[in-house]
Amino acid sequence: MAATVAAQGHALVLDRPASVGAAVTSKVGTHESGVGVAAGGSAPLPLGLERAHDVSAQASLGAEALVADLGLPGSSVGAEAALGLSYGFGPRRAYRGAELHRARPRAHTLSYTLLLYLDTDHTSQLSGAVRYRFAGEASSFDVTFENDALAQQLLDRYRTFALRVRYVRHDADVLRGVGLRTVVWIGTTEGLGRLNRDETYDLSGQYGGAYAHGILAADLYWGDLTLSLGVDSEGIRSTLQNSFHYLIDDGQIPRLAGRRPRLVVRVALNEGDGLY
């Protein structure tokens, strides 16, 4: 779900000191299909740094009705709330960013966002995301990393790891760009204790333990639309998750038996910055 979404054609935009926006969201594909709404805003904090620096707070809220989503099969209803803090420095660019609130970016921006996911699948959770963006004169590059550990959730469950690298051109009437995204979804390890790298978590009796995703996808951006094409496999999920677990001396999560790689196709409207 993406509560923080692009809204180039639909947002109500105010000049600084604050900006707000709202949008209708939708997506259809092999793994995710649904419709929703989102609203959000950004406001600078009055710290006396505005001439050369920006310190801003962001908030957004979205809701979706889903025919299909990552994790448990079947339809569901979900919501996502986000609270963020960003620090920007360098010259301010003339174009507006792709976020829902559409504020004009500084050349460099660092941000942290606390995320709350709520859904009727009983996979509600907290998560956190960090982001760096470089905004050039006519293009921008950003890296976003989301992990539940960034919200002090020191166990793997559900939306546990996501990373996106994105390049966007802003010098035409229509925003254009490319990106690479990876997403990991796994059942909860809650109640299993903390294991070391030589031990294995048994998720067979855990909620959501029969489902997993390890998605690696290329994203194409054109205006408010995002086209994603990739693969979902246990090889990707296991390599990303278990390599990290090995580095921090945490237990391994075995591959689900009999789960073959699957094609990932998705078309999304007003997807924005959300990675799940």
C-alpha cells in the first residue's frame, strides 16, 4: 500500500510554508489489485534555517480496498499512516517533487518515516523507512530503504524488508523515470525467540508462515502511472533475508518447499513513495 503517493494531476498544492495533496490510488497486477484514496501534507519547522536548509515534517494517510495483496490470499481492506521528518540542504529546485504534497526539493534531502500498517488480514504492524534524494536541475535520484527494525520491531514479520533505487526526469510535461525495487514479505517469527546464525526458524506453525515473497522488479514511471515487471522467488527472498541474518548472527528462515518463481506484473496509478 502507498499512503504517500504522487498526485501530479490531482493534488491541491499550496506554496510554502506548507503544501498538501490528495489523490485516488489504484493498482492491478499478478500480486496486488485494488483501489483507494490518500491525503498528505508537508510543513517546514520554524528553526530559523530556511535560507539554506529545510527541516520539514510530513504526514499522510491512505486506505485501500484490495482484491489481492502481498501475503495472505483473498480480499482485504487496509490503511497506512505515515509520519516523517526530513532535512534538506543545497539550492532549491524549480520543479515539484513526486510526493503527494509536491513540495519543491532541495538538492540533497535525508528523511525518516515511521509507518503504521493496518489491515483486515491481521498483519498490522509498525515499520520505518530512510531515504536519500539528490535533486538536480532537471532530474532526481533517490534511494529508499524500509525495514521493520527501523521502528524498533526487532523480529521478522510480514513487511520486513524493501529497497528501491529510482531515477526521474522532471524536464518534460510528463514525469518520466526508471527504478529497481526489491520487496520481502514473510510470516511472523513472533514467539520463536532469538536464534543464532547456525539455527533455523520454523515458521510452519506461525501466522502467515505458509506465504512468502521475494520480489525483484524494474519500475517504469510515466506521469502518474507506474509499470512494474519482475520475478517473485524464494531464491531472492532467502538470499536477501538470510544473508542479512547471517551478518547480524540471527537465525535462518528456510525456503518454502515447492514454491516456484512467479512473474510479477503491476500497473499502478498515483503509487508515489510507498514500497508496500
